[in-house]
Amino acid sequence: MGWWQVDTDTLAGGRFVVSPLSEAISSLKLLQLHAPAAHPGDRSWLDTHLPAFRRRVAEDPLLPLLLHCAFRPTWNADFITPAPVGDGKQDFARELERVRAAPAESVLDDLAVALGGPPPAELLRTDLAERAAALLDWVWQETVLPEWPRRRRVLEADIVARTAQLSRAGWVAALGGMRPGMRWLGGDRLQINTQDHPPREVARAQLLFVPVSFATSWVSWEGRRRFAVVYPCAGALADADRGRTSAPGALAALLGPARAGILVLLGSPKSTTQLVALTGLALGSVGRHLKVLLDARLVRRRRAGRSVLYYRTDSGDVLVNSLETGP
């Protein structure tokens, strides 16, 4: 199995961050693999963007081969998936520059590691990093940026949920199920995947956890200084991004669209911070809607660690479900 030996100080300083570049890489990986998506929302997104992506790739005859070599079933070429900086200044252009600036020799070395052997002769050139960066920029501009505010809210809500879980039950619970094959083994060992890779020491380093919208995941690092785990956003929150929590018309007419949307979202417990992130409403507006729903006994609240979580009552469930199904 692949596991990291993580010292106590590094784990204690672990941070959750949103990375625009990681979101673009996740989208690129899904477009490149375009395997049957597990979620209908993913399939719909692919149907929308895959034809244009194929046309864009066809404009550069080297791109299909480069992508095939850079994204392998068990390894990504490091230059195309750099670890986020984690300084709170994640900006797509700034992050992308790290891909574009990768030295040609490092790019070829990374491809050789991913392939388990020398890259094809057609890729023995010095402009591969620029070609990869140009494609990532296209993916960002055409497929991510138009809906980035909504995606970002969902990713931030996932971070809120993970942080709350961390405060309640510690790192073992927060890391469990974060990505396939990942779990805490005990002691100082964090299993990253089930592949046969040698252990890696993660000591006196920056450790980052980065959610993305699609069911893609990977790990990356920069020397011994910075390590990142990129993981798919929690399913309940990802569903919100895919439109599954939109309020039925009758419920919206009865309660108002914003209040009805909050009631629908509370099918699973959420904090006010999560609701702000998912709805885009101001904190004060969310609070006023929650008070009305509490007074109507459609939701209840309970404390979980430092957070207060709101959830639907049986009456709230009956109201939502009856108006979703209709007469």
C-alpha cells in the first residue's frame, strides 16, 4: 500500500484550502478520461463540454499523446498537478504559472516516472509545459469559470463540514473516506491509497487537503516542503452543486424561494456557515429564514462541538416530500 509517515506537528498544522487550479485539473481529468460518470450531473456536464474539448485537443496534434502520458491510471506526471501553495492567495493565473514555468528537463523526468519508462520520441521537446498550461487555461475559462462562484461555495461548504468533523472526532474521522483507499493506520501512518508505493516521510512540512467537484483524486508534493491530498467533495454537498436541492415550485410559492431552498438543503444537518456557502445568501438572511422555519417547527437545531447544526423535522420532511411528488 502507499502510505505517508506524518509527524504530529505536520498533522496538527494541516489545512483545508480551495485551489482553482486543482478544480481545473479535476475537470481536465474527467474530460480526458470521459469514462461513464457515476453521477448523472457529471454525465450532463460531460455532454455539454466534451465536444468542445475534443475540438480543442484536436487543434494540437501533440496533446492527445501528452495527456495520455501525463495522466496514468496510478500516477500523474508531477508537473501537471503541482501541490497548491496554501498561503491563502490561491489565484488561478498564479497557480497556472507554476505549470507553465516547469523546466523542460523536469517535465520529461515526470513523464518518465508516470510511464515507468522513457517518454515517446514525439514528446522529447521543450514546450510541453506551455502546451499543458494552455490547455488547462482553456478548461478553466470554458468549463469552470462560468460556474466558479457556485462551485467555490460548495467546496467551501465541504471544508466547513470537514472542519466540524475534525473538531468533533479528530483527524481519524475527518480523513476517513476522504478518497478511495485513504485511512489512518495508527501511530503516524496515513494510508494514501492501496497501491504498492514505498512510504514517504512527511515531517516539518505543510500538509494541505483540497476538495474538488468531481470524483477525481490525487496526491502531490513539492520536495519535502509541501504535500497535498486532493479529494472529491462530499456527496451531499456535491449534489447541491448539481441542482438536486432546488426547491419544488409549489414549495417555493408557499415559503418563498430562498426559505424553501434552505429547507430542502436541511435534509441533512448543516451549519449556518454551510448554508451561507451553498445558497450565496448573507448570514443575516440565512438566520432570519432559519428563525421562521424553527418557529414553524419545520426544522430543529442541535450543537455539535463548536457548531450548531440545523436539520428538518418530520413535519419538514413531509412538507418537502409531498410538494416534490405532487398530488
